[in-house]
Amino acid sequence: MVPRTKAKLRRLGSSFGFVVPSETVKQLGLKPGDEVILEIDRAGVEDAFGSMKDWVVNPQKLKHEVRKGW
């Protein structure tokens, strides 16, 4: 079975690149310079936050927490 994983798209200078989780790199024995084939599906909000559907948060408290580092 072909491993399936999520990877983040990041800006690398004027280009973009994918960050592949280290578990996947180890499982496949990948190393820098290896060529891979990507099948790309855009992860939706449902996919990214499906486990947090019932999460309740106080928006005011969240705003204060986020602004602490500014």
C-alpha cells in the first residue's frame, strides 16, 4: 500500500515547496534529491479540523491569548 500523508505547502523564496513529515520520510527511506510523485487534494476545513467540531472557545479569551506575543 502506498503511504498517504498530509504535507504543508510553504514559500521557499519565489517558489513553493512541500514539507513532508519525518515519519513519512523514514517510512519511505527518502533522502534529499529523491524524486517523488504527488497526488494533490486540497485539505478542506472539515479535514483539517474534523476532530475539533465540538470545540467551544471563548473568542475574547482567544483574542487575548493570540495578542500576548505581539
